Amino acid sequence: MSRRILGPLVEITFPLVVLLGLVVWSSGSESFYFPPVTDIFVTFRETWLFERFGSDVVPSLYRLGAGYALACLLAVGVGVILGSSKVAARAAEPIVEFLRAVPPPALIPFGILVLGLGDQMKIFIIAMVCFWPVLLNTIDGIRGIDPTLLDTARAYGIRGFERLRSLVLPGASPQIFAGMRTSLSLALIMMVVSELVASTNGIGYFVLQSQRNFAIPEMWSGIVLLGLLGYLLNAVFLLVEHRVLAWHLRASAVTR
């Protein structure tokens, strides 16, 4: 059996075997805190398909998407400036290191005070935590571009926006995408954290309220939904990455 077939087969089969094992193991569970997996699946279907999809899932995805997109756009823009100019990078380094060291959850009280309890505060918190991995990877990616390529572009008169579009961003894009993938998982985490602390809807809010009301199957169904969202978002991101960086993947395969 070829690796191309064996890889996806293992990826699908192993989680199904683990899931089946959990179903069998938990079938006789009488614990209040660990109900049978089948009960969780039934609750998941009743809760999320599609009773609370519009009231909780959509707001959560909106906050995650808005914060993540805002962070990526700002981080790439700032990263291009700092990665292209050693003077700018040296001047901004103390500020970057100071702000990067501040734990984003510590900014939630500030966000509530200034932006209130609405979506703006949650988008701000998500953007703050997603900004730094993309920024640092953009800077490293630009600094890692072969100086010979930059000298060649300068010799041919390729400058300004054309140089940025055709050389700088493509050359740094593998590093940029690595930072964006890291930030995507952080965005999901901060989405939940912001909804746990201050929210009236969203998946994190639902999980917390279920725990407070001792609705344990509902709580577990929300946790399962978060895991599925993380998996699906990562899968979509990988599809986009493979499409955008197809040239890089082909070049890497040739050099191996």
C-alpha cells in the first residue's frame, strides 16, 4: 500500500478506533461528571444542530475571524517595516518585547473598562494575542531572504511596491504562514477566554453557564464543539497554505 493512501487511512482509522473505545469504556458510566459518550453525542446534536448555532456559534466565529484577520493584516504591515529597516527594528524592539510579554488575559479588565462588554473588547483581545507570532515570523522571514536576490532586484531597478509584491512577501511567506497558523490556535483560545470572563453569548459563555447549572452533558458538548472547530479551522488553513505556497512545497520536494 502506497504512503499516499496509507497516511489518510491511518489518520481516519485511528481516531475512529479511539472514539469507539471511549464509547465502549463509558457506556456503563454512572459518574455525574463523566456521562456516557453517547449521551454527549445526543446532547451535541440537540444543542448545536442547530438550536444554538445562530445564537452562540456565529458570534464566536465572528469575533475569532475579525480579531484574527485584523492581527494578521497589522502584523504583516508592521513586520515588513521592521524587517526591512534595521534602524526601525532597533528602535521598536524595546516596545515590542515589553508588549509581547504582557499576558493577553491581563488586558481583559482594561478592555472591559475602555471598550465595554461587547464584541469590540473580545476582538481586541484576540487581535492582541494573534499579533505577535505573525509579526515576529514576518520579521524573521524578511531578514532571511537571500541578500543576492535583493541585490539582483536592486540592480534591475525593481523597487518600491513591485519589489515588495514580487520578492519580499513571496520570500517571507513561508515564515508568515507559520506565524499565522500558530496565531489561529491562539485565536480560538482567546475567543473562549474572553467569552468566559465577560459575555452574554458565544461557545465559551455556553460552556461556563452549563457548568454553573450542572448541565454536564451540555458542557461536554460545548467542549467537543470547540475541538471540532479547532480541527476544521486548521484543516481549512492548511488547504489555503498548500494552495498559496504550492511553489515553495514543490521547491522543497525537489531539494530533498
